[in-house]
Amino acid sequence: MARIFITGSADGLGQLAARQLVAQGHQVVLHGRNAERAHQARAAVPQAEAAVVGDLSTLAGMQQVAQQVNQLGHFDAIIHNAGLYQVPQLVPTADGWPPLLAVNTLAPYVLTCLIERPARLVYLSSGMHRQGDASLHDLTWQQRPWNTTQAYCDSKLHDLLLSNAVARHWPAVLSNAVDPGWVPTKMGGAGAPDNLTKGAETQAWLAAGEDPAARITGQYLHHQRPSSTHAQASDVAVQEQLLAECGRLTGVVFPAKA
């Protein structure tokens, strides 16, 4: 039995992965951005061990979540599922960041740095990462006109770059990224064509699967199969640049030593 923490698990793919994992007999800790959402998460997955609370759009919220998770003890796996999609207007967070950057990029980075290192890490990316900007220029969108679709694509490329960087720096940790597909969640919309159940299977499998095919690292998967990536996703210099930029923005230094 594995013990797994899942961010953004009050609904959508995070909740579905939690349901799949508890049905398999694993221990799961949920997350909601506020007390109400955490309560909703527990109500939806009553077999879960607990739910932590924290707004991942703020550095204080990220730190709050990391502290609560560490207080609960060691985890075998963490699924970085929380994310935003369409943010039509750029309204900076309390830290001065675009919400998409905060939740989709900086939160998984900060939680990776601050939570006690698990054996497995899973990052939710997207097929849209292939349109991401690998220059990593102007991450906070202070010099560019806001484009929510491009910002989302960029953030999903960041998730893949982070996953690959972790796999390289921490060889003892199985670190992978997942494209869940365009599935009919609140984020994806009711008309999304992909299978919802399959949208959560890969991350749950990577987090707790014991078959050799699940014990991989540095991979990007769609429905448990390798998928094509952005040409620069494996570029070490780009990965290191992302780690440096995330560290500069948050003040949280990536613990690169294995």
C-alpha cells in the first residue's frame, strides 16, 4: 500500500485519481485551496486519510501546504495535479505573479522543494505544452500583452521541464509528467472528447503501480504510453534556467543535490 498526496483534488482529475487510488487500497491525502474546498474533497472521497488546505496562487499558501504535508509524515508519491486554464484578464496575485504562473508553475516547484522527498513524483502537463515558449522570457508577463492560451501552454511546458530536471537531479526519485488528454472536467469543458476515466489512470498508475512499466523516470506519458514532447523539453540548459527563474521569483532554492 502506498501513501499519496494529490494537489487540487476537490474535483476533476485530482479527485478521480484519488478515487482510483483508494479503491486500490492506497492511502490518499487530498488538497483544497480553502477550508470549504477541502471539505468538499473529503466528502467526495470519504476513504481519504485527510485533506490539507492552502491557496497555491500565493507563496504563503504553497508554504502552508508543504508544512501541513510534512507534518503528516512521509509520502510515497505526490501528484502535482492542481492547475488553472483560462484566465482572461491578468490580475496579479498577492505576490505580483500571474495566477497561471503561480498555480501551474511555481506551486509544483515550491512544493517539490519544500515537501520531504517522496519515491515518486508525477506532474500534470498537457499536449498544449508543445506550443510553449522555451525561451522562458518574461515569465511574469510584465513586458508582453497578456495571452491566456499562451500562458497556459508555457506553464505546461514548465511542468515537463521541472519533471525532467527532477529526474536528472534526483536519480533515486521516479519523476514523470503526464498528458491526461482533453477530458470533460470543469476545466476541459463538457464537450471535451477524451475519456475521463483514462485521464486519471496514468498519474495514479505512475504514483502507485508496481509493474515494471510504471517504475520509470524522466518520461512524458499519455494514457500510459510515451508521447512526443516539445523539442527543448530535454534541453538541460533550459531546465536549469527554469529552476533558476523559479528560485529567483519565489526565494526557494531547488535542492539539487541527490
